[in-house]
Amino acid sequence: MFKKNNVVSPESSVTERIVSWIIRRRVVLSIVFAIVIVGGISAGIAVTVVNSKNAARSDKFLPIREAYNQAKESDEKDYTSVLESLNSFIGNRSDYVDLEALYIRANILFEQKDFAGAYDDYDKIDSRTTATGLFKDIAIYSKAVCKEQLEQDDEAYGLYQKVWDDFGLSSPLSAQSLFALFRYSDKRGNKEDQIKWAKLIKENYPYSDYTKIVEPYIPNETTPSDGEESAASSTDMSEQS
């Protein structure tokens, strides 16, 4: 015969299973929680390390930026040492230091009238930045200016229009872009587009110098047409007689 206390009732079995499940669950949850904590700490450490490296690169880049500004303000405009230093910061990264290094090199090449080389660097900036990223509108506008210098008018026109289409009033370069589009339309003899760009300039930048230039090209919409003028003239003459 079995002793009573050795008999396991259904209730006890269920209870033990529940207790066992809870214990195992707690162990698993504890392990998961520990992994999350460790992962979070590791991620935090990784971010800290990356930020520290970026800060160190930024500190190293500061003298190059200063050297560039000094060379730009000097009469000699000797950028030789600056260009050599910039190359060590230009890779395939998209952080601020890389983008600024590309931007400075592009500006130097543009000043040296290497418009094709400058375009390539501005294009790299464009391709490495998001739609609203830093340098994006500057890169597209600068590409347009390079194309204009290279006398590739159609491509320049498209890039100027892209600045306006993508950024609108949010970019400080939109007014210049609209005026460039106005100039190109005049050059092409496209009066319809010329008036369109002139109206946009006046509407969005009413107090700018650009508006003073384009305003004479905007037709006075209240002025009667030739036919209306003739009809009005005939009416006046009949009334006088």
C-alpha cells in the first residue's frame, strides 16, 4: 500500500506544473532581460565610441578648416597643403567631417576653374546626403553652377529647377535658382517660361533685387488687349461724333 502523502492529486500536479512553468518563465525572462541590458550597454558603448571617434576627427579637422579660410583670404590663394590634408579625410563616409572636406575641396577646385573636378565632388556630397540633409541643396545648386560654367546649359537648367522643386522656400538658394531659370528662359527665347519664373520670383521674393530686375518682364494683366483697345477707341470716337 502506498502512503497517502505519496499520492499526487490532480490539483497538486497542476499546481506543481504551474509553479515549475513560472520558475522556468522567470528564468527565461531574467536571461532575456539580462541580454537586453547587456545589449543596450554594448550599444551605448558602441555609440559612445563612435561619437568619440567623430569628435576626435572633428578636432583634427579644425586646423585644416582654419588653414583653408586663411588661404582663401590671402592674395596668393595657395591651397596646396590644404588639399593634401583634405585627402586624408575624404573617404566613403557620410559624416559631417567627410562632407565638409569634400565641400572645401570642391570649392577650391571651382576657384581654380576645375569645374569638372568640382562637379564630381559636389555630386558625391549630393549622393551621400538624404533628401533634407545638410549640404543637399548647396550641392545641387553648386552642381548647376558647374554645369553652367561648362556650358552644359540643359543640365544646368534641370539642376536649378531641382533646387526649387525639392526645397522651395526652405532653401536660401531658391531665389538664385529661380533667377537662373529666368535667365535661361530668356536665353532660349522661351517667353512663357520666362514670365512664369519672373512671377514666382516676384511672388516669393517681392523685396529682393531679383524682383526689381524681372518685374518689367511681367505683363500687366489689367492692360486690355489690342482688340479691346480698338473697340474702346471706336466707341470713344462714335460718342464724340
